[in-house]
Amino acid sequence: MRRYILTGTPGAGKTAILRRLERDGYTVVEEAATDVIALHQAQGEAEPWTEPSFVEAIVALQRRRQERAAALPGDVQIYDRSPVCTYALATYLGHPVPPALSRELERIRARQIYEKKVLFVQNLGFVTPTDARLITFAESLRFEQVHQDAYTSLGYECVPIAPGTLPERVAAVKKQLESAP
């Protein structure tokens, strides 16, 4: 089983790429942070990311999704973000790295859960805010750099998926998936 991470700055177009890949038959594992935000906001917490427990909730959901996905058919899975992204998020938000995240980072390293080649969707030059994405373009650029630094420091190779049309970006991702051994 080859598990690839698709990541990048908020608003870079990851979700659109993933939906197209899913439509084309690839197994996609959903992002956890957006769902954690939506759940907390539905419970009346406007900005759940301000609480350090937010990071732990993301880690727990990511792990459950990764473990469930292990039973899915297919040779390739594409993950919308990973615990390394959660580490980058904690760093960006100024939250301490909780023990649960440290353990998860060690688990994915020791078990080689994800491919070392990370598909890094580059920003589009703007960000469209949503309820879960309240970030300016300037902030997204800083977050993008924090992500790249996190992956690089943990031994991953960030393969850029350049800005372009959705079909061009999907083709670039597929090229990377097909060129793997």
C-alpha cells in the first residue's frame, strides 16, 4: 500500500484536486482539521483553533481515519493532510506539541505509514475565506513555509504541484503517483 500526502497552504485548491482524483477512482482519505473545526463551531465554539486541545482532536481523528483506510481496497491512497501538517499547524498557532502528536509522528515514522514524497500544492496567489479558513493571503504564505519546513525537517521531500488549471494540477499529481516504484 502506498499512502501519499497531498498538502499545501489553505485555499490552494487541494480539495478540488482530491475530488477529481476521487472521481477518477483513487482512494481519498479526508482532512481532519476542517471536520474538527466544523464540529466545534456547530457546538457554538467560534474559533476552536485557539485551544491547545484542538491539535489533539485533529491527531485523534487523523489516526482513526488512517487506520480505517488500511482496510480499503487499492494500491494507492491519497491523504488530505497528515500528522506532519498538524505539527505545522501547532507550530503556526504557537501551541505546544502535545504528547499525542509526538507519539503519532513517531508512529508514522517508525511504521513508514506515508510515502516520503509529499505532493505539495502551491498557493494560487489568493485565498478565499470560509468559516473554517479565516486566514489572509499573507498569513497563508507564512503557513505554507511552516508546512514545508515541517515536512523537510522530518525527512520528507515536498514535490511542488504548481499553480494552474484544475486539470493541469490533477495531471501533475497523477504523474507523480504513476512515476513511483
